[in-house]
Amino acid sequence: MKAAVYRGPGDIRIEDRPDPSVEEPTDAIIRVTHTAVCGSDLWFYRGEEEKEEGEPVGHEPMGIVEEVGDDVRSVEPGDRVFAPFSTSCGECEFCRKGLHTSCPNGSFWGGEGRGAQGEKLRAPQADGTLVRVPDRYADDEDTLEALLPLTDVMCTGHHAAVCADVQAGDTAVVIGDGAVGLCAVLASKRLGAERIIAVGHHEDRLELAEELGATETVASRGEEAIEEVQELTYGGANHVLECVGAESSLETAAGVVRPGGNIGYVGVPHVEDPSFLQPLFLSNASFTGGPAPVRAYAEELMEDVLQGTLDPSPIFTKIVDLDSVPEGYEAMDERDAIKVLVKVDQ
Amino acid sequence: MKAAVYRGPGDIRIEDRPDPSVEEPTDAIIRVTHTAVCGSDLWFYRGEEEKEEGEPVGHEPMGIVEEVGDDVRSVEPGDRVFAPFSTSCGECEFCRKGLHTSCPNGSFWGGEGRGAQGEKLRAPQADGTLVRVPDRYADDEDTLEALLPLTDVMCTGHHAAVCADVQAGDTAVVIGDGAVGLCAVLASKRLGAERIIAVGHHEDRLELAEELGATETVASRGEEAIEEVQELTYGGANHVLECVGAESSLETAAGVVRPGGNIGYVGVPHVEDPSFLQPLFLSNASFTGGPAPVRAYAEELMEDVLQGTLDPSPIFTKIVDLDSVPEGYEAMDERDAIKVLVKVDQ
């Protein structure tokens, strides 16, 4: 089969790899039909994160079940499924608690036969990991493209909203205009936020944020952005969704949160100077987040997608085939695309 | 009047200062009878925090009301009162919300006529700031010594427990064996925690922690402490009370919290290397804290002290008079005393 492989910073190649096969009775083999390139893939692409040379990559798979191990009960060959960015057993304390990303039996995608940017995939813990798309919608291309972001960014934006305790009637400030920030706007709107203030640096993305539900946008940076949001919120917002993980965005989050408010953060913190901890402390705000437990949210959000009340597909501003995945990385790296959809023709 | 004054790192002196007088109709003048030296006073005492030379110090006052301004309604001359480490109006959004430390009309003690380690004190916003001790207990020395920690450390320990969401039946891990950590043990016990694991470095303080309610203690440091707590809690605690604010204690907190758990932190973070943010993020734990809204908790905790079910006075391991306040700082600095009680004879 063909699969995207990491060959070094800035170097993704499509290579021939052995087809994966069932290794454990809980495995399923997926023929990948749709996948995506993620903002978090850029960390290793830019050499800012370690990655073993030659490792198959990608972690947002959707496809058709081809084969299942003897113990798999929830899916069967022919089913359309998608999977979160990490696998989970579905049975442990943390899966029961809705915290599938802390499942001790789970792991992230990647490695031989387990990169989602490839033709086939071995999915371990299939019952606890895979989400089955109801047959009625299983071949509707528009629906599938709207569901694909549920593998990662849509559920991550939702996690930011949940961690920031966004509820009906609230004012939410979303920091970051990447795919996760845009999904956080959608999530806040879905939860009933009355005002959604999107903070970002790109006019085109902020325009999209408005289309997706932002009531106001702030395009400035640093202290200026903090002052603008403080003014718009009469002294800070009770619900702040930090969707980047950079030092500057954490500083903005701590600077705009209202005393006693809630910051939900979902970008892996890349921080050298932890100055944001001082205003965070003084504000008595809660700071809650982490890797989104996608599997816990996927069915609830899928319901809305199938009902037509949630559609994150506008975040895909570029579509490529599997052979063009390297161009997809380039477009993401150069910010020519918000997020790249990969359609795997087979 | 006599008052303790900061003259530089390691240099606290008792000097003659003008008596304070009513300046605003909302002021009260307090004749201080009891006060204390706080672990947070050591930051400027050790030169690790800026403080203006010649500034009167102290922020944990208890005393008798001598005079009140025309608008003061809740206290009158002769009343025994104590005050939180910061003043508050009692009427704004944040005071109503129980977040008195974010009151825009409030301020911290210190400055001319406003240092609590002195004979007299001008208390602004008397109605919103002062807590009146019921007459029946107003002259009972044991009760007063048990109430004095409610000006700061007892309410701060309670805040850690509230932020860590400690409830009846829970397992709580308290990091830090200083006055705040010991009060956090008391607070966890009061809230019904079933197991309380105290983590510290001083055998005598950990023994006191056990007397106050800790069911287990851990005396090791760093990775070893994390491993011990992980083992005791079968994989991490859902409720972690970080009562120091140092880099190492934050690392311990992030290392022992159970995925999806809650860290309450009440020590001002003094962090250069923010490595603890990585395990914090991966754990999806909430991280909540800040300066304790003492005024919001004081009456509830006073009730328990008056009922005899809460007694934080064992944290006072040294008693001095006002003239000996400099020795009190020395004892705290050298860790000869956990906390110093100052009895002001006048």
C-alpha cells in the first residue's frame, strides 16, 4: 500500500509499505478513504518535535472496515468508520470517565501500518476506538467531509469550550484562528454562547470565524489585543478558549479572563517564559485542558452533524489526493490552507 | 504608636509612627491586639520581592475597634474584629461572587497606618472588610488564637481544598508542610476527606500534619515523592492541594494528579522553568487557584472555630510581643518556627 512517511523536517514522502493485517483479536483493518493534515503535524514537519525518520504519519482516519479480529463486536466489514487521534479500550476507569486520552491501553497513531495518511490502517482496540457512521449517511460525501473533523479538531474545539465551561447565554473569547480555534467558535455557538469574540491574526480566517458564529473579532496582538477584549467584555470574559498553546496566546488568555473565570486550553503548551502564571494566579481563574477525549464527544457531535446543525467542513480550504499529501503539508506550513482534506482514491 | 517597619532585606525594626485616624467615612481605626508573621512576608524579608524601604508591614490583624467613620454600620467601638490580608468593599460584582481578592475597591495592607504588625491600624471599607467576633467569645484568649489564622493561612488552606474540589470521602494530597499546607490538611479533614496524604520535607511538621488529620505522610522529594504518592493512590490523586508555589512543588503536583483530577494552588507561583505544564496538560487536570478570598470564607470557618470543631492554633509554634517582631521574622526565616503569633500588649 501507499503511505505518507516522515523523512526529516520539511520532507514527507509517499512510499510503498506492507499492508497491515490483523495482529490481535481486537484489531480492525481499515481501508482509508478520507484523512487530513493537522496543525499538530507541523511540529515535527518544522523540526520542532522529535519524530523517527521513516515513520508513517497521520492521525485523523476515516474509511471502510475491511477485516476484523475475532473479538470485535461493534463494527464489521463494510462499515464506514472514523477514529479519534488516539486509540482507547473503552472499558477502563478513564474511558468510563470520558477521558479516553488517558486510557492506559490506548496509544497515538503512527508507526508501521498505523499512520492515518495511508491507504490502510490497523486499528487496535477497535470496539473502544472506532466510531461507526450510520449506514444511511455512510456514502454521503458532504456528510463525510463534515464528520471528518470530528477525528480531532472539532472535538478539540469542543473540549476547549467544555473546559472553559461555556453555557447558553455566555460570552466566550476564542484565542486562535486556526482550525481548532474555528471549531471552538462552532462549539461555543452550539453550546449557546450569546457573544463569541474571536481573536486571531489573519483577516480571512477571522472572516470565516464570523461566518461560523463569531459575533466580534479582534485582529491585534499582545497588550493591544488584551485591551480590546477587556473593553469589549467590560473587564474580561468568564469563558476563554485558548486554542494555540503558544506563550503569546497563553498570555492573552490570562490577560483577558475575568477574575474567577475559566480558561479552557487545548494546544500543547510551548512555553519558555511562564509569565502568564502571575496574572493567571491573581485572577483566580481556572485553567483546564489537555488532549481532547475525542471518543467521548464523537457520538454527541456526530448527531448534530447528521441533523445538519453542525458543519465544520469549511475549515478544509484545500483538498488533495494521497500522492499530494506532501503539498498538503507545504500549504499548511505556509498558511496557504487552514486545514487540508486528503481524499484517498482506491 | 509603635509599628514594625521594613528597612531592607533581613532588617525589620520597631519604630515610632504617627497614630492613624479616620480619613474616609467608611474607615475604622483598630487597636491591634493580635497579629502574625506570614510565610509570604519572607519574600521581601529575603530580598526576593520589592518592598519600599521604610514601609510598615504585616497583613493579619485582629484587635478592638476604637473609632469608626460616619458611614460604618457593621462594627462599633469596642467590638473585637479581625481582617483578611486584603480589604474589600463587599458590594461589587466580585465581592458578591465571593471573590473579594479581586475587589476593584480593595487593596492589600501595608503603608503608613496600614501595617498590621503595629499598635494601630486604619481599616478602609470597614463594612466590607472587618469580621466581627461575637461578644460571647470576644475576650477568650484560646478562641482568639484559633481565630487569628482565619486572617490568612487557614482560609488559604481552605481555598486550596475548595479549588481542588475536595469533598466527603475523597483522597486529598497536600503538598507543603508550612502553615498553609497544615491548614490545607485541616480544611480537607473538615470537608470530609477520607484519606489525606501530606507531602513535605520536615519530620516535625509532618508529625503535626498527622495530629491535624493527615492519614499518611511522604517525606521524600522530586521523582521519589511522585512515585510514593502514585503508589499510595494507585495511580494519582483526584484532589491535589499545592500549598507552596515553588517550581518543585508544582512539578510534584502535576506528577501526582490523577488524569482528569483537580489541582488547587494557592502559593504565588515562583517558576522559571515551566516543565510542569507538560504533565499537567497530558493529565487533563484542572489547575485552579489564586489569592484566597478570605472574606468569603471567614464567617463559615469562624463558626467551626467557635463550635470547637476547627482549631488551627497549633501552627503557632512561637509567640512574641510587638518589640520582638524582628526575632519573629528571624525564627520564620530560619524555619525555627512554623508561624509566629504576635501578641501586642497595650
